[in-house]
Amino acid sequence: MTKKSGRSGSQNIQGGWKVAFWFLLPSLIGFVVFFLYPSLRGLYLAFTDWNLLGNKGEFIGFDNFERMRDDSQLSNSLWVTLKYVVINIGSQTIISIGIAVMMDRLTKSQFVRSIMLLPWLMPNVVVALLWVWMLDKNLGVVNRMLDWIGIDPINFFTSTSWVIPTVAAVNTWKFMGYTALLIFAGLQTIPKSLYEAGAIDGATEFQMFRRITLPLLRPVLALVLVITIVGSMQVFDVINVATGGFNGQAGGPANASRVVYLYIYQTAVTFNEPGYAAAISLLLVAILMVVTFLQLKLLRAGESDLA
Amino acid sequence: MSVDKQKTQADASSAKTDASFGARVGRGVAWAILLAIMVVSVFPFLWAFRTAATTNPELLSGSVDLLPAEPTELNFKRVLGRANDAEILESSGRENAGQFDFLKALRNTIIIATAITVGQTLFSGMAAYAFARLEFKGREKLFLVYLSGLMIPPIFIFIPNLILMKDLAKWTESGWLNGSVLGWIPWEWLSFTEVQWLGTFKGIIMPFFFMTPFAVFFLRQFFLGINRSIEEAAFIDGAGHLRVFRSVVLPIAAPQMVTLAILTYVTSWNEYLWPLFVAGGNPDVQPLTTSLGTFLTQQPGTAPDWAAIMAATLLSALPVLALFAVFGRRLVDSIQFSGIK
């Protein structure tokens, strides 16, 4: 007993790799084989003309990167992605802040919160199918309602000008409840005494929102924006299903919805150029890193005005 | 956007008028907006149900009544493969309606999501325990390397993984698995001895079976929050690490493991891109997500089979809805947890 208790107090500190190895082994296998190795190989692929049919390729130096410079499809896809991110993040963030503040001031009901989480849990494919039907030009319920108030039917998913705002709105519908919950969690960190003090001083709800809520929410908002913008730049599922339905060409009409993620997928699988696709995904990784870094810098995420 | 504007206008007006009356009006308006958002969140599901309970010929009338004139269960029967020819004709309004083997796709999804959930939760839990509790050289560095996986867009590793699957087929073909010591393991269960990886369950499952960076991160956060004193008591009683993990840590962390398991199950249920890469359109292994996508692609642009599409869509969402009904509260809590951390 004495012998055991002598080392047991620190046993979880000893043991070292001999013990840790067995706990880590399965996850290490998965990480090395399916995350680390592919990442390094993706780097290498970007410098090859890999072919999926023979599953081999030659090292071609920087050819893929030079090709990216003059690729009008690529610049188009980056432009489409930018449009999508601006519309999606703009509407989603504003609506989510509204929902979070309303939930915070009105109700503690778990029911209200879970209802709004429902769309977030759904498969993207289901989301796409629901809205392709809701927004159908002839029979869709939304166009029927627009008809009542005298608006002509809109080709939501099949017109070049509407398709990106439509997908942005659909994903806003999907993610607003989830984003609102993240912001709501941030609101809980703001001391209630500040609002009580504000109320005593005769501040209105709107003044309190501007002077107390927004400034103190900034660190949480910065993190939420990083998460949602990074996610938004990787939009794929809804576009691939909604624009690829009925024998349509995913990314259409006329490339109007070919976001960069879709372009990478099609380059790799449809056009059988995984090397070039890997080079474009490297560009995407770089863009994501710069965006994340800039956002955290600009919004000074770590600091809170509470101090 | 208009939502927020309305709210601010309501708030602004409350400033000018009598405070208590204005505040009450403001609260009323805010409640109305909140309820409207809740309705918008669920309405597409109700509308899908209404559509699925209508025959295609009736849908063509373009009625927007909330209830169909003649509710029918035929579309669900049709999607489940239980309708006879007359019923198919009646509900679809055509001779040869598109084929969608819902039950097979459902079976495939259940196999994939269950295998991924069991493996990922257990193995990520073990790794999280090591990172939270064990001391070993390079622990923080290794954890950071794991975490860096969170930053990589999935498509960047899916392309090399697709190529890896083709390589693995070559290696599997050489038969080293059966010829070696490893031959006694019943690989057939995961179709391991099958040469192909593309278009097989193992190809779809394996990349997520052992870990995801998110799962390890999520569980480590939970383990760090668990009081050590019970574990230390167990060590004093002479229990080893495996024993402590199994008999002390797992029971204490069970609610969190379950939360992660639910999130993993829903994520794998919803996964679309990787099966799109690797399932190769094989209906014997394709999950619901890619099957539904293919089903929509095959529909004619004029007069598609909306009633069946919505019936299939609702049925594929049903298990997630059920999980949500049972565990909704826990999911809400977990999001707030991961949001604060």
C-alpha cells in the first residue's frame, strides 16, 4: 500500500509515452493516414499534372500556378464567391444579432432556441431540395405568394442575377439560428448589472444595445465572424444540388454560381485535373488564412472592453 | 435586414414616447418578429409535408392551401417501394416515375453514420484523455498539430484522399493483408479484403473512423473540466490508466461523449462531399445525401415528380428530426459551450 501510494499521486504525470502511446495510437493512425499525409501530398500534387485514370503524374514545377494567373474561370469563381460571402454573411450576421438580442431580452425558453436550430441540423441536400421546391418558378409557394401581391414569378435558381442572392438567403435561413446561439452565448458573458445601471440612467433598449451590447460583444462577434466567413467561403453542397438538378449544369446558369469550391471539385473530378485543383485549393487555403488573420487583427478579438 | 431595421425603429420610437408604454410596444413588436422567425424556420418542413401528402396531378393546380384537398400517403408508400402500379400511376401521374431506392440508401446511411460515430467517439475520446491527463514529451506540440487540421478546407485533403483510395486498392490487390499475421482479423466485416476502395463502405467510412481534429478538441475541453480527485482516488487504489479511463473517466464523461456522438452522427448523416468523391455513384453504398442529389439530377425539367422528391426529402430528414426531438436541449447546450470556449 505504501509503495503504491508513494507513486500513485503522480502516476498520471509519469508513465510518459509508454502509456500515452496506446491511448493515442488509433487517432494517430487516422491523423497520419487521412489528414497529415493527404495534406503533404496535396502540396506535392499542386506541382504535378496528376491523372486520375492512370493515378500517376509528372512533376511540372510551377506550371499550375502560372496557369491560375490567366484562368478566367478561376477569377470568375473567386468573384462569385466574394459576392456570395458578402450577401450571406451580411444578412446572416445582422439577423442573428437581432435574434440573439431578442432571445436574451425576451425569453429563456429552450424551446424557442431549439426551433431555430432545426434548419442547421438538416443535411445541406435536404435544405437545397426544400428550397428548390419552395422557390420553383411555376408551382413554388413563394412565387405563388409574390403573385398575390402582383410581382411576376422570379427564376430564383435559374437566372444569372438571382442565383447567388438566392443561395445566400437559403444558407442564411439554415445558419441564422446556429449563429444566433453562438452570439447568444456571448451575450451571457455581459454582466447584467450594466443593463440595470443603464435602465436607472434612463437609457432606452436601443441605446443600451449600441453602448453596452455591441462593444462588449466584439470579441465573441469576431470569433463568430471568423467561423462563419471561413465556412461561407467553402459553400458547395446547396449550389451543387440546387443548380445541378434536372440535368442542369452545376454552377450554372452560365457560370453564375460556380463558386471556387465547386470549381475545385469539378476541376479535380469532372475535368480529371487533380493537380491543378490542388493548386487552386492551396490558393483557397492562403486566402482563408489571410482573411482569418486580418479579421482577428482588425477586430482585436482577444481584447474585451470589459477590463 | 428589415428585421433589424424594424426592431431599431420600434426601439427608437420607444425612446420618444412614455417609457413604460413604449417598452411594452417594443417588446410586443420584438416578440412578433421572433415568432415570425420561428415560423420561417419550420415552414419549409410543413410545406414539404403538405406537398408529399398530395398527388402530382393535384399539385399542378398550384393550390397554396395549407392542407391538401385529398391527403394521400401514396407518395411515402411509393418512395418506400411499397406501392403497386396503379398507386404509382395515381400518385405520380405518369407511367414510369423516377426510381429512388430509399430503403437501400437509408440502410447505407445508417451503416456509415453508425460506424463513424462508434469509432470516432471512442478513439477521439482516448486521444482526448491522453491530451488532457497524461504527461508525455511533446504533448502540446502534438495537440497543436492535431488542431491545425481544423484550419484545412476539407476539399484540400479529399483530393489526395481520393488518390490514396486508388493506391490502397493497388496494395490491397497484392494480398499482403491476408498473407500476413493480420490475416486472422475478420476484415470482411469492413470489406477490407475487397480490392476496391472506391464505391465501398470502407472508402466512405475510414477517413472519419479514427478521429477528427474537432472531436479530439471538443472532448479534451470536456475532460479538462472534470474534477481529478475521483481519478486520483482510483489511482491510489491501484487502478491502471486503462482501468481508470474505462471505469472512472468514461462514466463521468458519458453525457459529453453522448453529445459528441450525436454531433458526429448528425455530421456523418449529412456528409455529402466525401461520398460524392468516393462512392462513385454505387447505389449499394451511396448514402441518402448523394442519392437524393442524383435523384434530383435525373428528374425531367418539366413537371418533375415533386410529390416523391418531397416525400423522400422528409423521410431522410426524419432520423435527424427524431434525434433533435430527444436531444435538442443537449445540442443547444453544447453549442453554447463550444461558443464560449
